[in-house]
Amino acid sequence: MPILAREPDILPEDLLEACPSGVLPGSRWAAVYTISRREKSLMRHLRVFDIPHYCPLIARRTRSASGRVRESYIPLFSCYVFVLCNAEQRVEALQSNCISRWLDFPDHVKLVSDLRNIRALVNVGAPLTPEARLQTGERVVVQSGPFAGIEGTIVERRGQRHLIVAVDYLQQGASVLLDEVSLKKA
């Protein structure tokens, strides 16, 4: 049983599918770097003002000293929340007192593509490992299995294949162990 119930990690639910270009008229994507451990507080603030955002959350299980298993939901990218907003919404977000830095994205289409892949990977529910440093490998698109359609990089670790899906601008991502799946070069 989780310590707290899982909160929504995206607003609106179809944010990444809403428009093919990746932006809404008058809005820009930004990576908001929060004060340590304030990602969920910022998301609550953004939800109150209906400011579109995404912060992928993954389940983390820990065992207490008494042996009880606890499940919590933590951000995949520590201290980052992705926000799509206009100038007025930016001011409202900054008034949350949760933000340390505001980083604008030069390539919105690439960012939205990366975030779609991350969201698809998180939605599969497989155990993910955050990747703070990206490794070079072969770019592929998974053709079959639960990860079908997800684009990423294949790397070998200890004789096992891992798929790394990344947000290139942040140079961070998530990896998952691959079983037998069909792959196609990207």
C-alpha cells in the first residue's frame, strides 16, 4: 500500500498528443528545475491554475525496519517538471516558490517526441531505472512486445540488453531490461 495515493503526473491527460507540432499557440515548453524534493508541490500549484505540465512518476518500493513494504511515487527526473505555458502562466508558476531555474527548450518537436517515448515506457509498468548519464548505443524502435513503438538506444550490460529512453536536452533518461523483442534500426 502506498504511503500517499498516486497523484496525476500530467495535465491535461492528452497534453503530449494535443498538437503534432508540440506547442500550443502562444505557449512554449520549459524544463523547470525545482528546489530539492518540491516537484509534487509545484505540480499541485500548476493544477490549481490549469497550467499544462508533465513530470513522469515511477513507483519505488522500500522495506521498513519492521519488514513492511512501502510504495511511493517519485519523479523519474529528479527536480524537473516539464511545463507548457504562456507569459502569464509562467509568472503564476514562478509564484509557487518551488522553482530554482527556468530552462526554455530550443526544439519543441524533439522534446515532445522524447516525452511521448518516456510516457509510453512509464505506462507499460515495467521496472525502470533512472539514467543520469547516457551511454552510446544503437538507436532502435521496438517492433513487438509491451514496448512496441518506443524509440530508444540499446546497450549491453552484464550480458543483458537494456533499452534506454532519454530526454536528449537533459541528457537523462530511463532504462528497462529487454526480453525477446523485435527491433528495427531508427
